Amino acid sequence: QKEVTSVLHSVGLAPDEEVQTKSGYVLDATLICNEKVVGVEVDGPYHFIGRRLKGNTILKQRQVARVDSIPIISVPYWDWIDKHTLEEKEDYVLNKIDEVMSKIV
């Protein structure tokens, strides 16, 4: 989580860490992108069964998106550990942000 937020800083974003939403969930980080709050969740091995998100993680992401109107960027641990250079990690987070922002109308 610290490494992901560090990379977010390196690309010029200013994430807030451990942010509690109005619905009571705590997000690993939030960002402001195009005047919209976006959540970042760094999902480690305990968030998965195999490579499928566990039900409680799915529920959290759905409720935050619907109740709090905060879209979530999920960073699965296996994606992150596959990135070896800072440039790869920066490209990864920027692509994740672009994916989420393209879905916001």
C-alpha cells in the first residue's frame, strides 16, 4: 500500500491514505481526478480466493461505489509484483486511473 501511494505521488497525484467514507468503509487511499474523488484499494492475498475477489471485498467496492459515489481502483497484489521498474508502476497506476475515469460520465 505504501509503495502504491508513493508511486501515485511520483506521478503528481496527492493521495490521502486510510480514508473513511460516509458509509463507514476505510479505503487504502483516495485521489482527486478531474474534480472527482476516486478510491484506491491495494488488494493483497487475503482479499482473494485464488484470483477471484472474496465476497466481502466485492461488497465493499460495490457499496462504496454506489452509496458513497466513489469509483474504486483495485490494485491486485499479483499485478503489482509483476511491475519491476518505477516506470512500469507509474504506467500501471495511470492506466488504472484512465480506466476508471473513462467509466465516469
